[in-house]
Amino acid sequence: MSTFTDSYKVPELRKKMWFTFLILSVLALLSLVPVPGIDHAGAAAAVSKWGDTGKLLDVMSFKALGNVAVTSLGLYPFLIASIIMQIVTIVVPKLRDIAQTGEAGTKIITKFTRIAAVVGDVLFAALYCVGMRNHVWTSINYWVAIILAGVCLAAGAAFFGWCIELINTKGLGSGLVIVILACIVRNIPDELKALYEKASILGVPAAIALTFAGAVVAVAVIVFVIWFNMGGKKLRILFSKRTVGMKQYAMQNQTLPLKVAQAGTMPIVYTVAILLIPAVIMCLVMPEGTTNVILFSFVNFKRSLMFYLLFCVFAAFFTYLFSMIQFNPMDMSNQIKQNGGYIQGLRPGKTTSQYLMTLYTNLNLADAAFLICLSLVPMLLDLIPALTGIWFAGMVCIMLGGGFIELKTVLENGISAEEEKAKAISKERKNKYAK
């Protein structure tokens, strides 16, 4: 809380806070604007049959999906486009070279991501209209109504993605993380209400006690996630003196902090987004009232052993991928050697590379195991009839804890930058007066 209050005193950070709050408020208001051309009662009833897939999509859209609003598709199309572009950028050498050219390359990749997101918006809007073909307005021409609904849904999804980019450039930190965090916080009252209603069969006192206990457990898990994310190892790098001509120069020794959770929360976000693609498509286009077992197997994915196996594989893959982006042991070893540095007790070169690679592997193994276990425990408990509805509770706690840490880091960096700026101005004034 002290970080928030201190950062609010900084004019630049205060502007970013209010701008981010304004964007999130606009998205929340748009979740109440109905889609034209669609019968809302019928569409809402159809969405309620999508099970846990519908619940998750509803959360990712600021509850717009359940309200049949213009932003019903939420951030899902933008998220899928971002995942595809990141993977393509890593796989395609030409795009990888563009991404490494600095700010200009980042703008080009962002442009490609924006184009991919718009294509995804149109595609998912079309699939939504196919699924809701039985709930189109009958007061006007059928094709006019369904095209009107599709255009509004695609525009709403595109606006959602644009808001995420605005937060990236003018708001606090990563727009995707901030919006996901806001979506989850927006859903907390509904989850507590659902827990109370489920426990109300035991009586009012017991329902209140169980709801309070559930809230306490959730807070404890979030605190544990934050504690884990803040854990790490400090790597001390020593630099020997370098002789240039007749003079010796000594670089200052450095301490490199390596976090256990280098990858953050994005591995879980990406894993869920990718694994839900078949279920989302089936929910959108599945005929109402169908009894097809194969179609229902996609929607009821949480009862599939293949889903859990793929979840573990993708979560581990994205954990190592994002960690490699944050900390590449081979590049770090080369940089230390080139600058005349060494890790205490280790020789520069091959020995240092092997040590860093072992350290990298161990940290990622711990991070992947933590993310997978914390996500899978609620999923498996959800198979018990009395505990249904908690299958993504672990993922929610991971995203909340990681989101709060990232937000705190952004604010602290902003405060530090403002302090450095103030020191530079003060030093400049002293030099001016000294002259």
C-alpha cells in the first residue's frame, strides 16, 4: 500500500493510474451495451450452457459475454493473436531479426499483431453469429440483423484490443496483465455470492462461515504466490582490473538477482488460451440441443485425461520459453567473459556457462512445478460433485499474485526514475550556480 501512495504523489505515475482506470471503466461500461440484432434472453440462455468454458470467457470479457454485450469476445482474440505472433517471431528468422532491432522492430511486430488480432476478431465474431443463428431478431431482415451483430462484435473485440495497447503505451505496465487482473477482480463478488448460495443449504450461519473460510484460503494462496514470486537467488559477479595503456580501470562488482519465477504468470495464461481453442470454437458453433458425444467431449474438456497431460506439457514449455527471454544463460556467460568478469569460485567460459545452465534449469523446474501443481489441484478437486465450480481457482490465484507483483514493480520503477530525475535536476542547478 505504501508503494501505491508514494507513486500517487508522482505526477507522471498519477496520470498513468487515472488513464488506466479510465480505460478499464470504459471496458466495464461497454460490457453493459447490448449487441444489436441478437435476442439477448435467448443468447444468454445459450451461453449459460457452455459450462466452464463460458464462465472463463465471461471473466475474460468483463462479464460482457453473459450480458450479450458488444465486447462479448473480450480479450480472447487479441490474446490468441499475441501468442501466435510471439511463436512466429521466434520461429521465423526474419521476424526475429526485426524484433531485435530495437524500438522500430517492436513497432513492426506490434503492427503485425494488431493485424492478426483484427483477423481473429472477424473470425470469432462470425463463429459467434453462426452459433446464435437461432436467436436473431425477427423484426428486421435476417441477414441485416446477423451482419449488424457480427460487425458490432468484431468492432467491440477490436476496441478491446486497442484498449490493451493504450495501457501498454500510456498506462501502467503490460496492458494484457492489467486487463486480466481487472477482469478477475471484477468477478470476485460473483464468486463469493455463488459460494454463499451453494452453502446456503446448510443454513445461513454455516454459509457465512464457509464463504469467509473460502475467502481466507484464497487470500492465503495469493500471499503464498506472491512470496514464491519474490523468491530468488542473488548472483555476485566480480570484475578484475583492466589495463589500458598506462592506466588501470576497475569495473564495479555487481549483484544479479535471479527470480525463481522468471516467467511470471504468462505461461498459465498462454496455456489456457491455447488449450481452450477447440472448446471455444465448439461452444460457438455447436447446435443447441445436440447430444453428440464428440462435441460434448470438447466442451467438457476438464474430464479428459488428454487435457491435463497437454496442460502440463504446454505450461512447462511456456515457462522455459519466457524464462529464456528474461534470462539466457549462454548470453549471460558471454557478456560476463567479454567484460572481464567472473562468478566467485568459477572460471570464466565453459565452467560459468555450465553453472548458469544448471541454475537456469533448476529455477525453471521449480517454477514449472509450482505453476502446474497450484493449477491442477483445484482442477482435480472440481471433479468431486460437492466442489464443482473451482476448477480455475488456482490459475486465478496465480494471475492475481503475479499481476499485483508486476504492478508493484512498475510503480517502484516509476518512483526510482522520478527520484533519479530529481537528483539530476538538482545536480544541474548546483553546477549552474557554481559557475
